[in-house]
Amino acid sequence: MTHLSSGQRLAATLAFAALLFTTSAAAHGGDAHASSLLSPLSAGFFHPITGWDHLLVIAMTGAFAARQPRGARLAAPFLFTAMMLAGFVIGRFAAPVGFVEVVIVLSLLGMIAMLVAPRTFARPAPALFAVFGAAHGVAHGLEAPAGGSLWFAAGMVAATAALQVAAFAGARALGLGGARGTGAPE
């Protein structure tokens, strides 16, 4: 029988949760928050928290960061968030991107793979975080209310950062921190 490391168990648990709770990335059905009673800031804040696909990939970004060497821990969350913001602008102000839902599903699978085999994905990780962040940003942009896009984006970034910090802290508290899987020192 194969024994799984703690990081692999975490990834398997997150994969199972993704299958259970992500009914589909098509939870992005257009202007979900346009008629919201919430302000654009709070609507933007709650969107990544209430969308399981976003919640899981953002949490996995924080967990991935916790497993990196000390000097590289900010790279993944920063890249994901910066590209999410760029994707938001594309989704909000450009034509809809048809393949975004597929990339969102692939981002969940990709993040699981990166948590299970961090050495294998060490080189492509920055590009993957950029693509995953951009895809999630496009979905956010497509769902932003017509008025208050700047406030919606601010809420989205604040929630993303908070979730990444919480996942980072949780992974460290569970002993999943450091760079055990990458061979780098803590």
C-alpha cells in the first residue's frame, strides 16, 4: 500500500472537497451580483468566499505558499492576485472569454497536482499561478455589477488576500509548512 505524505493527504482532501462542492465552474452565470442588495465592495468581498471553485483555488494558493522556502513564499499569492486583477479588467471591460470555465476547472486540478508533487511543478508554477489567477479574475469581472467595478475589485482582492493568509497559517499550523516537498530549507 502506498503511504501519502501530509501534503498529499491535504491535496487529496481538497480534491474530494472540490468534487463535492464545486457543482460546476458554471456557477458563474453572468451578473450574479448585479441585483445584489450588497454594496459593490461587499459583493466583491463575498464572491470569492461563496464560490467554491474560487475558495478552493485561493486556499490552495496559500497552502502552496506555506510549503515554499522563506524567500519564495510571497511569489505564488502575489502572482495569483495580480493576474486575477488583470483578468478582472479583461472580464469586466472586454468581450467574454468562452474558455474561462474550463481553465477554472483545470486550475483546481492543477493546484491539487502542485500540492501533491511540488518538485515536479517547481518550474512551471509561476506560469500556472498567472494563468489560474487570470482565469478566476475573468470570471469575477464577468460577474461584477455594472456600477462600482472598482469597489467590487477591491473587495475581491481583500477577500483573496485574507483567504490566502488564512490558508497559509492553517497549513503552517498543521505542520505542512516549510519546503519539505521541494527539498529547500524552511
